[in-house]
Amino acid sequence: MEHAMKKYICLFLSTLMFLTIFSPVNCYARDGKKVIRVGFYTMDNYQECDENGNYSGYFVDYLREISQYTGWEYEFIQMNYSACLKSLNDRNIDLVCGVDYSSFRTSTLDFSAQPAVTTHYELYALKDNDTYYYNDYADFDGMSIGVLASCNHLDALDDYAAAHHFSFEKQYFGNTAQLEKALEDNTVDAIYATNVSHPSEKKILASLPSFPLYFVTFKGNPIMEYLNYAQTVILNVNPNFEHDLYNTYQRDIRNYRCEFTRDELDYLATAPEITVTCDPSNAPIEGYNENTQTASGIAADVLDLVSQYTGLHFRYIKSDSFSDALSKLRSHEINMLTALAHDYSWAEQNHALLTTPYLNSSIVVVRNSKPQSHERDIVALPNSFNLTNSILDNPEYDTEDVVYYDTIEECFQAVLSGSADCTYADNYSANYLLSQVKYRNLSSTTLTAMTEAASFGLSDQCDPRLLSIINKGLACISSEQLDSIVLQNCSYREDPSLFTLVYAYPRISIPIILAVSMALLSLLLGILLVHSRKTKEIRVMSETDALTGLYNRRAAEDHISRQMQEDGKNPDCVRPLISIDLDKFKQVNDTYGHLEGDALLIAVADTIKTSVRNSDIVGRIGGDEFIVYLGNVTDKKDAEAVADKLCTAIRSLSTLKPEWSEISASIGISFADRAEIEMEELYIAADKAMYSSKGNGRNQYQIL
């Protein structure tokens, strides 16, 4: 009996211990929402709390974005980094942000499937410090470096110093303000930090290797599955989410000025003059201004900024054509060409070194709206261009009959006159030429699988330091500056004249000539008509998906949001949003190629448009995903009927071609359950319903 009693007591204690250790006590509910306890340690710009208890920073905003998909609320529990990890291991909290991965931690912790951020530390000195220079490791030996006492990555600094053979003395500080004050007072030579205030007053001495930081929870905590799902959806919806969020909180000192090594400064001290040439007929990317004897266009404006950031001096030398400019580069008559395709084989053939690309463009095919009578396409291509080689080497394009011209504009003229059926060009050059009245009968189509980047090409006999200096100058140019340069150069300014009006509108040429008194009014009318047409074309192009002709993502969202507001005035409207994702589309793409995939997407788009009302809003929001908003619908069954009709109609496409035999659609429907609901929230609900359809076997619709 006594033995049996001991047995039951042991069993009871074992059960109690199991429940204590493995019960998920950390998460609890508040007003029906799951509350996640987050270990919160202070990390400048990543996790901060002001004197009023307001939390902010990169990780805080990331968690708030995640909560939109999980419905979580957070309780931030402040402690230092080590205490956060210990508390997590003890299962007293659920989550810690910004933990670097190490294999020994995986036995007790679960890491998020994707990093939360990738960051790096740098060594900063005062701007006017003449003792230390960028990556000048020999002079680093014996320097005094200020660090935060709470820093978790001091080992990385030790390893970096050992790898570059210099020793240093650490001085510890309690917070960032004390750290930067020590630098300003010359108490330390440099500080070790991820970012600094007043970056224009400091310079970077060294950039340490970057490393990823993760969200972590204790082993087996089910919240990680939901966090991974939310993170995946966030990055699928907006691939730039982390980049944009990082830029919100981090300011890179390299946006202010270049950091040069001592060798690079020695090179700049010699004040070398860099000789530059360009293609004189490649607007808007490059050109030559005869009046000022200097280059013009996007490349020239970018090079002006490089000169400002680096102190380099450029002198332009005129070339008669791109072939002439390329010849000067190959023969080392000049140091630099302003635009060279970023292709290493092409650069090697031309004895050139490539800088970082400063411009990326898609490639378009240009045709005449009036069909030609040639048996097969005659293709006009510019001579000596890397694009020409790319087109000729691509088996997808019919280039049996090719006629070569010196410039891109001559190729356009050949297509306009009927001497050729089509030509190819980068989208910047094509749009610039197509905006001219004389090319009004030409139109372009984007080749989705082909792009080209433009770099500065340096002679391979140049000093290697020049390449490094120019690349550092390019890195200082912000995206806003580059966008401004492109906008200023891509607007073709055609001088209004009587000739232009007659050329564009031959039917009114005789009245213009006979009625001189009406010339000014007719000219003004002509300009307004051209401007109106171009404005309308630009607006339509900006809203239209190039492949299917449906609204693109941005336009669909704008139109749906406006229609939702209008429908919201009627309380009986259910405001249904339908999310459509094709099943087995990737199989068609991978097996039969992108052209077959594109044909299927066009067929699906046409099917959707014919299956709904003209007043309904249909858009392609990416890949094989479509959305439909049904306006002025008061009965949810009507929306369900449309979804069922779409399932049947899309599935019927499988009978049209054997390549499409497996195609069907998974559809999700969501309804506005309250007046103030936003389009984004309605879309997320429809998207979840769509994924539910996929999970339940595809070729069906689900309602959320």
C-alpha cells in the first residue's frame, strides 16, 4: 500500500512538472486578442522608448505590421539584452527581436524563417580628423575606440581588428549620447556604431561585414508559425517593405560624402583631368551640345554629381558617332565613355572597365502602325551597340533580315519610312523619340524578359583608383536625385512651328496657309491637341498592365478605393472583393516557356472581363494574380454566383490547348463588414480566403 502511494505521488509530481514546463503560459488573451510578451532592450533606431512610454523603431513598426495579419497585441517588457534571452529561455516572455543566429542557440530557441533585418557596424571618426583614413589599417594600431557597454557585437570588432592586424583600446559608455560626446571631445579616436547623429560632421573609417538579425521565441512556441506566415505575406505584397522601413530609421553617412582611402586622396591631390567622350545622338541618355562644347543628357548630369562628390575634373572630347566614341575608348585616346552597356564580355571586347550602373532600362520593340508588305520582318539595328548583339544572339527574335544604321534615331526613321518593319531600343531613348510628332505613327511594346543597364566605361589602362573613386561618387547619389535627372532629360521639348502643325495635321495645312490671320489660333489648338493626347496616353499607360490590358496594381487599388467609398454611401451594399490566383500556372511557364505563360494570362484576363459587368473593376496585381471588385451589389449571393462563374470559365480554358489542360483558379471573396473598412484590409481578407481555396484542393472559391 505504501509502495502504491509513493507511485501515485511520483506520477502526480511528474505531471505537475510537465505542465509547468511545457504549458504555453506566456501568451494570454485581452479583449479576445492574443497578447504577445516582447522582451524589449534599447537599441538606437531599432527599439526605443521615450519618457512618455511611447515605443518606436524599426522592430516596433515591423511588429505592428505583423499584428495586422495575426491580430496580436504586444506587451513590451523592458530589460537588457542578456535578460531578454534568459527570460525567453525561461518561457517568461514570447518574443525577442534582433537576435543574431548561432547554432548553439537553436537547441532552446526557434528563429524566424527569414531575417528581420540585415545590418552592420562601422567605425566613425570626426570629419576633420587627419590622422585616420578609410581602411588605413596600419594607422589604426593603438587607436582608442568608444563602444556601448550594452553592445552585443563586440566580438565582431575584435575579429575585424585581428583579421586586419591592428590592436586597439576599448572605452565603454552607457548610451549613444555619451559615446558621441566622447568622440567630439577627443576622448576617443573613433566610435563603433551602426549609425550616428549629425553624419555630415563625421567620416567612416571602416565598414564591418553585415549580419542578419532575427525574431526568436522559445523552442516549440506555436506563435513562430504565425509570425513566419505574416512575414511571408508582408514581403510578397511589398518586397521593398524592409528596405523602406530601414530607410525610415537609418541614415547612411555615405549619402553625404565619399570616404576615400589615403591612396585615393593621393590620386585626387594630383588633380588629374579625366577625358570623356559620348555618343552625340543618343538622347536622352547622352548627347553633345555644340554651343557649350560639353556633353548633355542623363549621363552628363550624373557625372556632374560625381564631380561634386569626388572633386574629379572631366573634360569632354567630341565624337562623331557611337562607333567613333567606342573606337576612342578601345584605342585609349580617352579615359571614359559616358554610356556603356553593363556587360562584362562587351566591356572586355572594348578594353574597358565598368563602373556601377547608374541607369537600368527595359527594352522595347518599335513598329509602324501601318503594316508593311515584306515577306518577313526587316529589322533595323544600331551599329556597334551591345543591344544589337543581344538581339541577334536571342533565338526568340526573328533577325534573318537585318539592316544596320549608325544611330537609334536612324533606325526609327527606317521604320517610319517603311524601309524596316521594326527596331529595338531602350525604353528611355524610345519614349524620348516617340514623344516627337514626326514619329506619331510608331508604337512600342516592352520585352518583359530583356533589360539593359548603363555604366560609365573606363579605359582598362586607367589608374584602378579612378574606378573606385567614381563608384564611391555614384554611391552618394540618392534615388531622388537620379529620378530628378531622368525627369528633366526625358521630356522632349519640341518648338511649336507652322511646319510642325502642317506635318502633324495635313488636313488643316491649306486653311493655315490661306488664312494667315488664323495661324496663331490654329497653332495653339494643335499644341493643345498634342498635349492632350500625350497626357491621355501617359495616363492610360501608367494605369494599364502592359500584357493583359487590365488595370495594374496601383490603378486597380485606386479605382476600387474610390468605388468602395461611393458604394459605402448605400448601407445595403456588401462591397465584395474577389481575389483570383491561377492553379498550376508555374507548371505552364516552366514547361512551355514564358511566351505560352503570357498567352495564358491574356486568355484569363479576357475571360474575367467577359464574365463580369463593364462597370466592375478588374486588375492584374502581379504574376498570375487578379482582383475583381463588384460595384453596387446588395446581395452576397450575387457575388458568390460571379465567383462560381469565374471558376467555371477559367477552368474551361483547359480545353482550348493541351498546354493548359491543368489550369484552374482558386478564388477568395471578402465583404465589407463595416462602413470604414479600407481597400487594403478587404484585399487581405480576400487573399486569405483565396489561400484557403488552394489549401482545400483548388478550383473553387471560399468566403472570409
